[in-house]
Amino acid sequence: MGQAGLFITFEGSEGCGKSTQIRHLSQFLRSLEREVVMLREPGATPIGESIRNLLQYDASASAMTPEAELFLFAASRAQLVREVIRPALARGAVVLCDRFLDSTTVYQGVARALDSGEVSRINDVAVGGTLPDLTLLLDLDAAEGRRRAATRAATTTGPTDRMEQEQESFYEAVREGYLKLAAEQSGRFVVVDASLDEEGVESAIRKVLRERFQIGGEEESHGIH
Ligand code: TMP
């Protein structure tokens, strides 16, 4: 029988370094001959990428209500779970996803202040029981995250991201919301200090994988169970 699949999600506010760390981890896992599937939310399927474009860049989105936003994120996720994530896990792949249902819990449920029970029910419909084995929260001071995101925006071309135009208080609510959620679901979450340099964060993540799943440690030859 092949190896069991593993579903790892990355969460954190803008500028916390998720995508860089996903790249590092995927290279490492591939060096161990694991199949790695790298995904991002919203997006990662043709339907999801259209939804991403609508949510983040479409001119009409400035009039979008929080409820419509909630359903669009959920729609992208519902597609991704069934089209990509479940088949990948069934093959034994490691799925690394940049954001997943916790982003909705925090951004729409906490920062946009939608009803948390309703957000949770919509999340349940979208994921249909497919939950991460591990969620890495890259925790960073909100102001520092904004600084890093602004530096990145200044060095990339393209349209402005609607989701990055909020007030400072929005990102503070996001950070606090994540920390509270991680404390409530401490079995699934690990909080990583994202103020460390890139190598420091990378080695903290590798340590979590060694300890939780015996990946990259002495037991690696026995695979993931
Ligand atoms: P990012 O992946 O480049 O950070 O951009 C995604 C943006 O969308 C980010 O501002 C967070 C936001 N978002 C939500 O508000 N809810 C969600 O469910 C997801 C997946 C993302």
C-alpha cells in the first residue's frame, strides 16, 4: 500500500511569508520523493481562479457585500476540495494549501463581523468534512505584516488587490482572530513566529513536521503513517 496523504494548510495575515515557506517546504518534501500538490485559496482550479479575480481585482467588487464575499470564498473552496484536494490525498500526496477554511472564519467571521455560526455552517458545506491534518499559523505583528505587504506591492506590477486595502484595525482583528482560533483548536494548529528570518521560520516548520509526522527525521525511511 502507498503512503497516506497529508493535508497541511498555511494561515496568517498579509506579509507573513506563507507563499515563500510553502515553496521551501515543497522543495524539501520533493527531495524526500513525496508527491507535493501546492494550492492557494481562493483559486487553484479554473473556477477558483475566476472567483479570485472577481474577489480581488474586478472593478465591480468595490460594491461587494460581506455576505456575497463569504459565498464566493466558499464556492472556490467547495470546488477545490472536490476537484483537487480529495483526489490528491487519495493518491497519497502531500497537499500544501495557502489559506483554507480558517481564513473565512477569521476574515469574514471576525474581521468582517459576520455571524460566526453562519460562517461555520457555510464552511462545513464547502469542505464537506475534508479538514487539514495540520494548520501552520505564521504569526506576525499586524503593522509589520502591512509593511512587508506594501514592500511586495511596490515591487510587483498589476492591479491593486481589493482585499489589501483595509484599515489597520482590520488586520489587527485578523491577527487576534487567528490567535484565538489557534488556541481553541490547538490539536490542529501550530503557531510559528513569523518575525524570525526566512531560514528560522523554515527550520521551525521542519521541526513541526519531524515531531508530528516523522518527516525528515530518523524515521523518514518508514514513511508517513
Ligand atoms: P492572499 O492569499 O494573497 O493573502 O490573498 C487572499 C486574500 O483573500 C487575503 O486578503 C485574505 C482573503 N481571504 C478571505 O478574506 N477569506 C478567505 O476565505 C480566503 C481564502 C482569503
